[in-house]
Amino acid sequence: MSHYIIINRRPGLIRGGVAHKAVASHTLDGFSQDQWADIVREPAITVVAGSLVTPETLAGQFAAIKKLAKA
């Protein structure tokens, strides 16, 4: 499932029928195509495609960085 990070420079701004926080993660099916279009067109909002950072994925990333630092 694809996740998208919404970064809002004006927390509380309503786009796509939702008052957006400063930063939030949503799945693609969390909004309709029209809602996504409304969100993406807003200059105060940046949408970044990515995956959720969890303690497990973060721990894996740190382990990989430590391994590279030792090489």
C-alpha cells in the first residue's frame, strides 16, 4: 500500500474536505481523485511519496548506516 506524506505549511488549512495537520501520512485510497487534485494544487501543501517510518524500519536503517561506517 502506497503512503503519501502531506506537509502543510499552514496547519488547519482545509483542502480536499479535510483540515490538515502540519505533517500527516495518508494512503492513496484515503482520498478520492478529486480530493487529491485539490490537495496537490494547494501551494502551502507539499505531497511526498514514501513509506511510513516505523521503529523497525528506522532500526534497520541505522544498522545499515553503522555497517557502512565500519567498512
